[in-house]
Amino acid sequence: MTDLQALHDTTHTMVMGVLNITEDSSSDGGLWLDPAKAAQHGRDMMAAGADIIDIGAESTRPGAKRVSEADELVRITGAVKTLIPAGAILSIDTTRASVAAAALSEGAQIINDVSGGTLDAELPHVVADHDCLYIVQHWRGWLAGSKGANPDQDTSVYEHGVLTDVHDELMRQVDGVLAAGVKPERIIIDPGLGFSKPGIEHNLPLLTGLETFRATGYPVLIGQSRKRFISAMLTGAGTAGADGPTMAQRDDVTAALSALSAEHGAWAVRVHDVAKSRAAVIAGNTWREYA
């Protein structure tokens, strides 16, 4: 049985591997829809050094369409049933209370709610009724592009600066989760890189300001992998080709940010290329020991 308090309180940054069982995720949509391929990819990430596997069955990229509740349930529970016997620690990336409840009943240990308790009001109550960890992410709404060609135009204005506003809004979300009965020692926070944060200027201040989030007393998850701002960094540096940065280039930058996040005390980094970030996190953790 997983020691959830030890998992929550770890002093070394962990690696969370992304398992997208989706048609349209931005970098690997459709690759792991087949249940056997999804299970094998999960096992491969564990072998590469993933401490946690984060399973998601619904893309949250700008413009993504919601999958049905029934499809999400089948995809998630199928993967959980396969990976729990393999010894995996599983995080479930969902905003639906019904999916969270089903996954937890099958043995999942973490719920990763990108809406931070705001999309499905019952989800925090499900978490409160189970012994699990709860990742509360900063959230301003779906980026569906319904109000203009730029899907972020109505949600990416930060009146008091991105670091201040994200911190304050995220803490209000945590207050709501606590009011629903979730114990503070089960909460992990996530500043939500890329969510209502399209540019470099929105995301790097959150990374350089990691200590602001750590000062809340809650462990901090960083989900930087393959985000748009990484591509913008590479393009701005003139290293991208005519078709934009390659996946390998994006994973290299992701790994560099993983090392920096580990050095500055992140609870975990959520990544697609586990092997690259595993090595980077080891370096960051070691650096922190000698700092």
C-alpha cells in the first residue's frame, strides 16, 4: 500500500510521466488509444524512472472537444486496472467526479484536477471521501476559443502581474477545496503553466517565482512539458526549423526546466519524455543537496 503522507512530503523532486489516452492531445494524441499500447507505455515510463504515471483521457489543449463521460470512464479504468498490478503509483487527470471515484475505487492514489475544484463541484467531495492526494491547479476556464480567434484573449490578462494573480487565485481555489472537506495534508498545488498563459512572459515568471508557491506550505507540481512557451523560446532563439521546433528540442528544454524545478524544490515535474527528465531531476536534486 502506498504511504500517501510520505509521497506528499517527499523532499526529493519526483518525475510524473504523462499517459495521454486521447485522440487529440497536442504532442501525442492517438498514440496510446489502444489499451494494450497504453498499458505498455505506462510500464515503459516506469522502467525509465517515472515515480508516478498521470493518466488522462481528455485533452485540455486550446480548442479541444470534450470526450463523453462514458468514454473517459472506460479509458481511465482500463488503464488503472492494468497498471496497479504492475506496482504503479497513479495520478488521474480528470475534472469529473464520477471518473475520479471510479479510478480511486480501482486503486489510483492521486487525483489531478486541472480545474482546481471549480468545474465539477462534486469532485473535491469525492476526494474528501477517499484517502488520496489531490492536485489543485490554477484554472480560469476552458480554452475553447469561443470568443475569438485567439483562445486565450479573454483569460490571459493578469492585472497585478501573473505571479501575484495566479498565486492569489490558486489559493482561493484551495480554500474552496478545503471547505469541501479535503485535508490540507493531502493537497498539492500546480500553477498551471500554459493554462490561460500562452506566452513566455506568462510562464517563466511562475517558474522563477516557484518559491512563492512553495511558501504556501503545499508541495508544488510543475507541468512544463512540451508547452507552447517552450516552442516560443526555441523559435525566438533561432534554433527552430521551418516546421518549428522538433519534439526532441522541446523535450531537451523540458528537461532543462525539470532540473531547475528540482533544484528549487518542486514536488514533481510532469513530463512526456521520462528518461530525459529523470536524469535532469537527479542532477537538480543533487544540486539542492549541496547548495
